[in-house]
Amino acid sequence: MNDTEQISVPTAPTTPEDHLTRKRRRRELAALDAVATVTCQSLEFSQVLEVAVEQILSLFDVGMAFVLLVDEQAGRLRLQAAQGIISDVARNLDGLQIAESLCGQVVLTGQPLVVENVMHDPRGLAETQQADLGLLALTPLKVRDRVLGVLGVAGRRARKFSAEDRQLLEMIGRQVAIAIAHSKLREEMEYRLEEMAALHATSLDITAELDLQKVLQAIVKRASKLLKAKGGAVYLYDAERDELVLTVNTIPWRDYTGMTLKLGEGLSGKAALTGKPVVVDNYSQWEGRSPKFEGEPFTANMSVPLKWQGRVIGTISIVDEASERTFTQRDVALLSAFADQAAIAIANARLYEEIRRSAATVQAANEHLERLNKQLLAASQVDVSIAGALGMEAAQQRIVEGVVKTLGFDFALVAVVDVKERTLGHLVYAGLEPSIVRQAELLAGVPLSASISLDATENLAIKAGRTGKIEITHSLYEILRPIVSRAAAAAIQELTGVQSIAVVPLIVKANLVGALAAMTRQPEINVDLLTSLNILSSQVAIAIANARLFEDVVHMAEQIEQQNKELLETRDRLVKAERLAAIGQIGLTIHHEINNPLTGILGLTQWLLEQEPGLSESARNDLQTIEELAFRIRDIVKRLEKVEDQTKPYLGSTRMIDLY
């Protein structure tokens, strides 16, 4: 036998049934190959589903092939692809509840299900209500233990569905399930990448800003954009009030900024209290809604807590139209991841603001200390100036000049208290031109130096003296009443241009010694100037008290000097009086001792001149000379008698003679 010789093998005769079987087998393999090919070539499961239902219709004598996928959140089946008679049947299949349908039973059990006559199925589930549905063959689209959906065929009439048909449907179902799983995995990866990219970009955006208000605005805008929602809001927790405060919002209906919620109140209040996300499909019908939002057009709503270091610092809320979407667990996870980044951004912004406030506080404190040093220096300069003044008027003049020149006021007046008269007066001023003063006095009708009674409690200077505090006024009438009318005071104020007045009581040991009025043309007196006046007030009061004490000492010295002068004059008078008293005593003695013999001599001489005519001329001349001398002696004695008549009483009973 040659090597190339062929050996014939007898074969069994082929029957028409065998031919049909092989033809069907080729069609099944072609269908499976078509589904497998599109599964390998395309990652779009919609294409896979279209090819699958197309191939199924070519293999089975049915009216329709369809694919339903599970909507886990809604608990329903959604129609994804269908071919054949799809009018009423297809519409009725879309949205079937899993727990109340034959298709749902396949999802729940994970096992194929064939109903050859649906109308007579005893289970009475959703599909049995369709009068135009006979055959219903279903197989789960399952990957491992997870059922993704249902692949099914349906016909209008009841019929047998062979085991080979079931096996083929299951095989196509497995191919479709793998395609769906791959597509979902790809979509999941793409969605995750997109989410991560968006989340990363969002995180960069919100963490790049340090201003808290701008951070919050960026958070709301980015969160709304990230979830493709209509708007959102950020609530921040106020620990002092124990409330959530709606700080920023982009809700399109109206601005809710400033709205507050108690912990546990409403969606955000519940999220803040529990520390967990809260989602509702229709807020307006939710039983936990806040009365503050009653009647507002809220529908789909979601709120997640903002947490920092384990504490809830606020919430992010996202709103949308319920008719357009329902927030999924994926949305919740995405917003929660974003909330973690947002909380960090808020904490950073708050820390930055705290640091900035601290820096500003330190700077303000330094500036305040610098101003305080300047004020102390200015006050010390005024203090040194007034310390050198000894008289009251000199002290007052230096005080008002220091207030104007050193502290920077436009005008200054200072008046002192007259304790005996119980008045406030002796006015001294600085910063006012004499011509202005004259015009002001003409308007007032009284001198500006006129005194005010300490009982005039309506006068602001007197009031300040009683309260012991600096008083501020914008009306000159307050310090001129009651000696000047309101109209005159207003005219004087317009003349001088004064707008603000600080009335400083000058008090020493709880006693009012005077009042200082510092005036400016500025609308207000700044805090620094008031501080300067407060620092200066005690020194000015002491200066007024010292000036008064100095004047009292000077007056006392003058009195002592006058008394010393009077004492010296009195002493001189006393010495002279003693001398004259001695002379008077001598005169009395002489009057007594001389007058008696002188009377005898004078009488005898006159007798001889009258009775002795025969006396010689010489004797008569001698006697006349004796008479004249006697008269002279008598006159001298008489003058001595008059010395006693000029004495005056001094120092009690002592009498002295004034010689002048």
C-alpha cells in the first residue's frame, strides 16, 4: 500500500433533523461569537446590550428581547435595551419594583426563571397583569455573587422554552454580564479619576485662599459644581450661641445668609448633631424639616458635617431639583471627601485670621503704647510748664497754653473754684483772638469771665465736678448755661467754629478745685486726646491747688509783714510814750515844786512895785525884770501841764503821748 493511499471511513447517513441541528448550532455559535466579539472590542455596554438583544431575536422565536439593570437605591429595574414589540410591554417593564415582579425574583434569587404562560402564573406579580404577555424567559446578569440585572425574552403567546434555549440564554447572559461588569468597572474608574481630579482641583482652589469669607464662597461654588447641583450653603457652628449660622450660600431662590439652626434642627442641624451625612429626596415633604424653611422650594437635599480634629465645625448642604435627580451614596461619598478638604481649608483660614488678628492686635498695642508714650511726654511737658508757675493766673495761663500747643486742641478754657463765694470763675483762655473774645462777650451780654454758681447743676462743668468724669458735648451752651442764653451760645459757637468739647473736672482729695474745657473744630475728639486729658487732669488739678496754696502763703506773708510793721510802729510809739510819760511826771513835779515859791516871788515883787513908790529906778527895773522872769517861769510850767493832756490810752490802761 502506498503512503498516499487514502482510507475511506464510512459515515452515518445525515438526516434532515441533523442538518437543522447543525444549522441551529452554527447560528448559536455565531450569536455567541458576535456577543463575545463586541464585548472584547467595545467598552460601551450599551453596544453590547444592543448586539445581545439583536442576536437573541435572531435565535429565538419570540416577540421581544430586553435587558433590565438594577437601580439599587430606588429598588427598581430600569430598561436599558430592547428590540422587537417594545411598545406597551417595554414601558411596563421599565421601573418594575424588585420585590413585586417576576424579573425582580431573578435578581433576588440569582437563578433563571421561565414562565411559559405569564397570565396563568399563580404568583400574581407585576408582569402577570399584562394581558398581551405569554412567554417570559429570564436569566440573571450575574458576576460572581452580584446580580447586575436581567436578560429576558418575551412573546405574546404561551409556548414551550426548551432546556437548550435556556442554556443558550444563560450563556449569552454570562457574556453580557461580563461586558456590563467590565464597562461598569471602566466607568467606575473613569468616574473615580474624574472625581479625584475634580476633588484635587477643588482642594487646590479652596486651600490656596486664606481669607475665610472667600474660602467659604469657594467651598460652596466648588461643591455645587462638583456634584452638578443647583446650589449649596455652608453653615458654621457658633459655640457661644450653640447654633449653626448659615454663612455663605449659592441657593438660586433667595439669599438665606444669616439663618440659624439649633443642633438637631433641620437637615444641617441633624448632620451636625449626629456627625453623619443626611440625604432626603424631597425636603418640602420631609418630616424633619425646619419650620424656618417652611414653604421654601427645596426638594433634593443633602448635608454632610465639616469635621476638624474630631469636632463638627459646620456643615455643607447641597440642593437640587428632585424631579431631575436623587442624591446617591456616591454623591454622599464625594461630598464627604470634599468636606474633609473644606474643613482643613476653613481651619487654615481661621488660623490665618487668628494669626492676622493677633499680629494686628500686637501692632495696635505697639501703636497704642507709642501714642501713650507721646501722650505721657506731652502731658509731662505741660506738667513741667505749669509746675514752674507760682501764681494762680500764671498757672491757668500755662495750663490752657499747654492744652492748645502741646495736646493740639484749638481752644482751651480753665476756671477755678472760689470756696467762699461757692462759684466757678476767674476764667483764663488760650487759642482765642482778643477780637473774637470781644465779639463773643457782645453776643453773650456778659464777660466770659463771669462766675457760675456751684449750685447750677445744669452746667456741664458743675456736673462733671460731681461725677468726677470727663464729659463730652457738642454744644457750647452746656458749659455756658445759665449765664448765657442758648441762642447766644449757639452764635458764639458758630463764631468760633467749635464742634466738640471735653469738660475735665479738676479734683483734689475729692474736692472740685476747677474745670478745664478743651475744644476742637473736629466733629469728634479721638480717644488719644481724651487719654491725654485724663492723664493731665490730676496734674492740672494739683497745679491749681498748689497755685491757690502759693497765693494763700503769699497773702499770709503779706499779712505777717503788715502785722510786723504795725508792731514796730507800736513799739516806737510805746518808747516815745514812756519818754513823754517820764517828762510828764517831771512836769508835774516841777509844777508842784516851782509853782509854789514862784507864786511867792511873783506876789512879793508885784507888791513892792505897787507899795514902794520911792524905789529907785534901778531897783524898780530889777523888780520888773524879776516879775517878767517869774511870768516866764510860770508859762513854762503851764506848758509842762499841757503834756499830760495829750496822752492817749494804749495797751489797756497804759496812757501814752503822741508827739507829732
